[in-house]
Amino acid sequence: MTTESLQWFKSSYSNNGGTCVEWAPAHAAVVGVVPVRDSKNLNGPVLDIPAYAFTSFVAGVKAGEFGAI
């Protein structure tokens, strides 16, 4: 996998403040892994998170389990 072939997205809550991550959701549908990277370092490392773990994380964020920002 090359990161150039992935379609990356930022959160709709991103205000371009420089502290964002990007993710490639279509890849999860194909291989069950969600690639995540730092939006400031496009050629840097990519974390491959199992789709079930990413889904649980997003649900926890929406439920407020990690506190307020």
C-alpha cells in the first residue's frame, strides 16, 4: 500500500489549526484497516488501526468518554 493511492479525509470539525489527523475510510471497507496519519506530515508514518477498534474509538468520542476538549 502506498499512501498516495489512498483518499484521505480530515474531520469536519477541523479548523485547520494544525492539530489534525487524516484517515482513509474507503481502505477500511476493502481490507478492514483504517489508515490514520498526521495531516502536517503527509509523508510520515501511517497507523493502521483495525476497523472494529476505530469504530469503538469514534463511538467513545461521540459519547463523551474522553472528556471535553
